[in-house]
Amino acid sequence: MIVILTTEDDHSTCEVIDWLIAYNKPYVRINENDLVDVQLVSGNNQGFDFALGLANRVIRLSEIEGFWFRRGWLNVGALNLSQGIDLNPGLVRQINRHLQKERVELQGFLGHLLATKHALGHPVKDQINKMITLWQAQALGIKIPAFSITQHSSQVQAALQVQPLITKGIEGVANFEANDEMYGNYTEEVNQNAIKCWGSSFFPSLFQEKLDKMYELRIFYLQGKFYPMAIFSQNDPQTSVDFRRYNNERPNRVVPYVLPVELEHRLEKLMQAIPLNTGSIDMVYTQDNEYVFLEVNPIGQFGMVSHPCNYHLEQAIAQFLTKKLPHNENQPNFTTN
Amino acid sequence: MKKKFFVLYACCIPVKGYTRSLVCDVQRGSFKLIPNELAHVLTQHHPCDVSAIKAQHPVEDHETLDEYFEFLTAHEYGFWTDHPERFPALDLTYQSASSITNAILDVDQYSNHNYESIFDQLEFLGCKDLQIRCYTEMNPEQLHQMLGQLNLRRIKSVELLLKYAEAYVSQYYQLPQQYGRLVSLVLHTSPKNQVIQSSQEGHCQIICLQQAIDDETHCGQISPLYFSLNLPTFSEAQHYNSCLHRKISVDKAGNIKNCPSMPKSFGHITEQSLLEVVQQEDFKQPWGITKDEVEVCRDCEFRYICTDCRGYTKGERKYGKPAKCSYDPYTGEWA
Ligand code: SF4
Ligand code: SF4
């Protein structure tokens, strides 16, 4: 049996499941909002085991052959201290904070047990530190963009004298919601007017050399194999700073790409160093003909690479999970040609 | 400095026809007509080393060549690079996890379909897109009974054809709100032609047609309106039949067929399961008829985006051109 941990609305999960069905492989899909009942988690000198209740079935660790961590978390211990209880509200808050830590620890442990199986992705390692990844990439001889993190506008001024800058989150993307409006942080170019608005000091922020892009690369990685896609975001001013600002009328050109072998080797070492057996790598190819590494996203939107490049990644993932050979060599036993 | 090679974006694919050619943009879903000489350059000399190409052409053609490449660059069909080896062509293999991807179910006043059982079987086969064509009036209760069976299934899109009925029409318009799987609702035999809701305005288009579509013989029209321009259909058309590949149909009388318009029945739905039919080699035979094999179409620049039809063909020949196509690729004109 294959266990998939994901979210309810994830369409890529459905496409992978279609292939598991075609391969006649039993699977359980656990969405992060499905309540998971901790029937028993046990360990002794013979080994570890668990039995988790999900709706009306029981998932035993021993029955799991493969595990795909797509995204989300195991929804265990979804209980807080009862509202009605007559305790000091400050105390209730502290106790709930403690329960939350207990929950996270248990989730981490169960995630670890799942990842000991034939696994793609890792629920505990999904939060990687982007700055550390940059450090690892640089150490492996992969070019990175120059950056500074500072809380002083004087430093930003000085850096801006040298080269144009952009600013983005140290950790990554944020989405906020208030009064039914969505707010997010996009990558922004830094200019004098903006610096004036910030005052002389502010929250420590990341400033990065603005790369002169020829095109961007989004590279999906699946256990030793790279699936690169080039994104021509430069043709369109609306998306040239941040590719996530899609232009729906004339979407950016996206095409399959071939990486230089030398770069592939270094990226392979990087993935092993992190370590990740799947993820999406973002890079830029500059006007100066250099490959510059930006980040690795452990939970990649691989559908946006798979479909336009016809890489059949959904099938490749299903084959990985069922330990089948790469596609084309192994036709599903269920389909009929 | 100008880069040396002109390269088409992999999603912009030239298709040569007898008198003219196309560049099919399978990403943005559009195409441009181009002269055959240009298609020749783009297929035979791709990636295009423009100075080398010019060297092979007389000087008076150079301006035309420059114009071609400017046109393609301006329309974002291609770009200039010094590294054409980094930009491979699209892999046009077709893969599907479903043994049946699409189905037609016909209904008239004598039909006695067990919808639940049919949908169960289609679901098992992995069917994603379903067309239900009702030739006679259906009351809302019948429709709810039918459509209610579709929620929570892997079938992801349903196109519904209904006969206009004055008494029910307002209830018909409500159907897309109740059944999220509906992507198209067409009412035939309507008082007038009218778009009630376009596909931009909601997840489901609603259209009224004056024409009476009272049986399956109305199917099989070939028109640029129905051309399908996306990577899955384009790659499918390279290897399989654009209409019948992985299609199964149940006609109004309950016969299981490739398509309701074809005479051959593979058994009755009450006696045979859809799976049994799909497993017969005979049934899958028309799936492999590509446009490259069909008379006339094989010379047509639209062959990979055209919907095809095997139900109605010239001279009722297996490889005959679709009978309801008025295009002549040898003159480049629609009759
Ligand atoms: S083969 Fe022709 S008649 Fe049959 S479903 Fe296709 S288009 Fe319609
Ligand atoms: S000639 Fe054939 S391919 Fe061309 S439009 Fe007509 S039916 Fe389609």
C-alpha cells in the first residue's frame, strides 16, 4: 500500500493517483484536514509500529510499502483545552502552546517513521532554510546572486551604488488574508523612493543583486533525474521581476531545456547535501551566460513543468512509488494498448 | 551582438500542408498560417543558422527571409540564441492513465439507461470527459436523477445537450450551479440562437441553438470553430485518432459502440460490461487511425488540430476524408 500525504485541493495528487489506479496499486490518500486517530504508536527492542485510524480504516506501518509526502501535515491530536474550563486564560494559552509543541513532536516522529519506507519527499525536512541552501550551493561551486541582509537603510544605499537590487523574503512567500482580501509579498525592485519610506532602520531584510536575466529555469528533480524548463519571463515587463505575477493573456513562453552536464552534477550533489530526493530548483540564466542558483523548493508545483514540457512527471512519480521502471519501458497493466 | 541561431519555441510547431502551412502554438492555443517555403526552412534547417540559410538562397530572397524571422520573433513564435542545443523539441508521446478518457451517452424518449451502472463503469475505466446528448425533452426530475449520480466521481467534465422546453428552461439554467461537473449546456430546438453564459463568464457555458438536434446524425461537423489546440490533443493526434481514441459510446438504444453514428455494435449495455468491450481488439481498431493515414487529410495543414470524424466519411471508406469537411487542402479554401 502507498500512503500519500497531501491537501484536499491538490490536483497533481489526483493525477498521480490516476496512475496508481492504472498500475493496480492500492493507496491511501490522507489530506491534511482529515482527522487522524492515534490508535497506537509503539516501540520496543523489536522495533517501532503504529496503527492510525483514518475515517473507517486503519493504516498500519507494517503494511506501507511506499510513502509520498506531497504537502501538509498529519492532523493528529486536534484537541485543545476545553473552552468551558474554569482556568486563568493566560494559563489556558500556555497549556495550549505546550500541546501544540507535543503535537508537532508527534507529527515529526510519525513523519519520520513514514519516511523510513520507500519514500518520495520528507515531511520533517520540508522546511529547509533557504539561506543555508545558498551556502551549500556556493560551497559546491554553483554561482549564487550576491546578497546582503541588513536592518539599516545606509547599508542598502551603499549596496545600491554597486548594482541594482531587489528585495524578497528571507524565508519565502507570505500570504495574508484580511477582510476577504488577499495580500502577498512579491519580489520587488529597490529604488530611492522606497528606501526613503522605510526610515533609517527596519526589520532585518534581504537584498539581492538584481540579475540581468536571459531566461529563468524551473527544474524538477526526482531521485537522480532532472526535468528542466526554461521560462522566458523577460519578454513581458509584468513578469520580468517576479515570474509568479502571471500574465494570463500572453503567458510566458515555457519550453523544455537541457542543462549542461557539469551543472547537473553539481546540482545532484546539492540535492544530496540538503538532503532531498525531490524538489523544484529555481535558477536564472543571465545575459552574461551564467547559471545562477536561487533556491530549492521541496514541495514543487511540478504540474507547471510537467504539462507544458510533456514530461509525464505524474506517471514518473507513480512509477517511483510503485518501484517501476521509468516510463515508456513499462506500460500500465490496466490500460489497453 | 546578434545571436546566431533562430529557434522556434518548442510549443510552436510547424505543420506542412499541400499549399500552405501552419505554426501551431500549443501553449497559447492559436495558430498562424505561413507559406510553405518558410515551413520548409523551419523544419529542414532548424535550428536556423540564418546566415548559412541565406548563403543557400539568391540575394533577392534575403529580404523576404529577414521578414519571415522578424515576423516570427515579433509574434513570439521563436527567439535568437547561441545555444540551440539547450532547447530540444517537445516530446510528442501521448500517455494516459485511463483506458477510456471520454464517452458519449445518447438519450431519447425510448432510452432506458441505468445511469448509475453506466457511470460506475465509466468511472472504473478512468473516463474524464462525458457527453450526454438528449434528443427529446427531459423533465427536471429525470435530469436530477441522472446528474445526481455524477457528483464525487473521477469524471471531471460533463457536456449536456438538451432539447429546449419552455416550461423548464429556467430550471435548466440552474443546473450548472447544482452540478459542478457541467462545463457545457446546449439547448437545441430553441426559439433563437443565443449565448446565455459564455465559458469566460462561468465554469459552464450555456448556449441556445435554433437547430433541432434530434439524433446522432448531426455529429461529425468539421469546422475551424472546433479545432483543438493544446498539447495533449496535438500529441494524441500524432499517434491516434482525434475523435475515437479511448472513446466509448452508448447509443440511445443501449448499444455499446465506438461512436453512436457507427453501425457496429459491440453488444448491449444490459448484457455486456464496458470493460469487456474495451478489452476487445476489434473495438480498439479505429483508435489508431491517424490523420497522416486519412485520404486528403494527410495533405492538410490542420491535420493535428482538426477533430476528425470516422462516423461519416467520403464513400464510407475506412480511411476516407470526413464527409462533413468542406476544406480542400489542395486549393487552401473552405467551400
Ligand atoms: S466519429 Fe464522427 S460521428 Fe462519431 S463521435 Fe466522432 S465526430 Fe461524431
Ligand atoms: S481536410 Fe481533413 S484535416 Fe483538413 S480540415 Fe478537413 S477533415 Fe480536417
